[in-house]
Amino acid sequence: VQTVPVSFPGAEYQITIDPGLLSRVGQELRKLSPSKSVAVLTDSHVAPLHLATLEESLKAAGFAPAIALIPAGEQHKSLSMLLPVYDQFLIAKIERTTPVLALGGGVIGDMAGFVAATILRGVPFVQIPTSLLAMVDASIGGKTGVDHTTGKNLIGAFHQPIAVFIDPLTLTSLPPEQLQSGLAECIKHDLIRDAAHFQQLPELIDRVRALEPDALVSLIAHNVAIKARVVQADPFERGERAHLNFGHTFGHAIETVSSFSYSHGQSVALGMTAAAYTSQKLGLIDESARAQIVRTIEHTGLPIHGLELDPARILETMKFDKKVKAGQIRLILLQGIGNPILRDDVPVDLIVEAIASLR
Ligand SMILES: NC(=O)c1ccc[n+]([C@@H]2O[C@H](COP(=O)([O-])OP(=O)(O)OC[C@H]3O[C@@H](n4cnc5c(N)ncnc54)[C@H](O)[C@@H]3O)[C@@H](O)[C@H]2O)c1
Ligand SMILES: [Zn+2]
């Protein structure tokens, strides 16, 4: 068992990582909540795989669960999909003390968190992430919300959970391309915070892709600790939390311009490759560091080239990124592995060259 304590202004809780934990969530939650009722949100992929285990465990601990289900996929991460969820939970007589549980990937975590933040003006929230991306990234930091037709995550709230329960064995049912998406964020975390761990990453990734339980626990605990450390130091996104954007300014633009035919993880992989290229051209890192970064991304099965999109269109989209300030593109670059730096003075020509290098 690994536990990572998290402390935010007004919120203290633990992230627990333990193979088989899903079948013990009921008894663990009982230590935190005297409630009789509990509300669960999950999606149509995860429900047939993991809901029965959770339900049984909740009932064994004396909880009466109300369950709401949403069709899987980012396209359903909308306010309109939540209206029947509010109906169901309110008709089931949810109370101020009823915990809302998210069982699923980042989409479900963000949506259930938003329900927990808003229903009855806020009830306790519990994350049970089942995708690697949700475990190492989305479940930590308290951002919740849904998409709007004009953009991603535009409606939301900050709402911290009372606990995060991670069962690494749920990853055995995760499609390999979804595992890769989470690995892109793990590479990012080491690149911005842990050069020593980055050296061992390819070997650990091999064991993770073979779903070795020890390797899963080790990778998840390491990454949860990094993300928690960064967001705790900057809970309201005024400073160092921006480091988490490494690879993402390029990446978000690639996602958008490709009309999401590149997944988030694939786009971030290409984005990190372009950011490493830019860092090297500016003399912040040497060629061997750049090559090592690219090798590690490629080793994970993520793309490092083959991008056929027009660099000028990607540049235009980068200018509209919500983190752009006064028209200047702000990039997180590396001045060494593990050592990020924010730059808003990168010549536009170099940005275009970096994108073109992804061909
Ligand atoms: N709140 C934050 O700070 C934060 C950070 C990063 C990302 N996000 C959000 O997270 C979302 C992406 O998360 P995601 O990649 O987990 O997407 P997701 O929730 O859509 O999950 C990916 C797919 O895997 C399926 N799945 C999940 N767990 C499974 C399992 N154990 N077995 C089989 N299938 C499983 C899902 O049903 C879905 O089809 C985005 O909406 C993004 O905005 C939020
Ligand atoms: Zn990301």
C-alpha cells in the first residue's frame, strides 16, 4: 500500500494506491463518512467491468448506493448530460453528507466532481480513477467541470475530494492506447521535476505495459506525488503549476487542428518533442538530452513525427490558447531534464520550425 498525503487550503486528504483496493472502498470510505447513502457516477465502458465490485463493497459497508451512468467519451462531457444525473441523485434523496463517487477516467472524474461541487451547494467527493491519466493527473488538483460547444472545460469549479482511491489492477482492462495517453503525462512529470527518475523510466514503462502490479504501484505513486507537489505549491494556478503545461501549448493546438484525430496523449507526445527541439535550438539543452527525450517518448509507442498538419495553422491556434498573454506565446521549455523554464520570447520562426520538425 502506498499513500500520498495532500494538503490544500481548506482540504486535507490521502491518495491511497493499493492493488485490489476497489473491493475495499466501502470499508475505507466508512472510516471517513457516517452516511447511509452514497451516489456513484460512472460510464458505459467502466460500469460492466468494475461497477459490481464497487457496489458490493459499498453495500457490505452499509452504504445504499444510487448509481448514475453516462455514455463513455469526451463528446458526452457536457452540462446537458448532467441534468438527468442531478435528477437521479435528487430523487434518490441525496443529502449534504452523501458522498459522490467518481468511478472512471478523467471525464467521469471531472463530471462527478462538478456534480459534487454544485448539488445541494456542495457535498463530499471521492475519486476512484480507473484510467492511468485519471490516476496520475486528472484526479489530483481539484479542477472539475464539463466542456462547452465553444471549448473544453469552460464550465466548472474547484472542488477537492475527501479521498482518492486508486486500484492499479483496474488498469488491466484499459485499452493500450489509453495507457499510452497516461504515460505521456508520466514522461512530462519527470521532464519537469525528476531527472534521476527519468533515467529509469523506459525500463519502468516496459514493466507497466506488461501490467506488473509492483511497477504500476511504483509509477502511479511517483507521479501522484509529483502532481500533488506542484498543485499544492500553487493551488490557484498563479505560478509553477504552469510547468504542467510542458508539451501542452503545442499539444492542444495539434489536437484542435487535427480535429482530435490525434488523441491528447499523442498530441502531448508531439508537443513535448517540439518543446525539446525548441529548447535545444535556444541552447538550453544539448543535443544528447534532446535525443534522449525523444527516444523515451518513442519507446513508449507514442508519436514523435509523421505530423502532416500545416505549421502555420498550428501556430495560429497556439496564439488562441487560453494561457497566451498579450499575444505572446508562452512556452514551457527545458533548461535541462527536470528543470523547466517559462519563456514568452521565443521567435515565431523557431516555433514554426519546431512544428515543421514533426513531419
Ligand atoms: N481535472 C483535471 O485537472 C484534469 C487533468 C487532465 C485531464 N482532465 C480531463 O480528463 C479527461 C481525459 O481523461 P481520460 O483519458 O481518463 O478519458 P476518459 O475518461 O474518456 O477515459 C478514456 C476511455 O477509457 C475508458 N476507461 C476508463 N477506465 C477504464 C478501465 N479501467 N477499463 C476500460 N476502459 C476504461 C473510458 O470509458 C473511456 O472510453 C479529459 O476530459 C480532460 O479534460 C482533467
Ligand atoms: Zn495533459
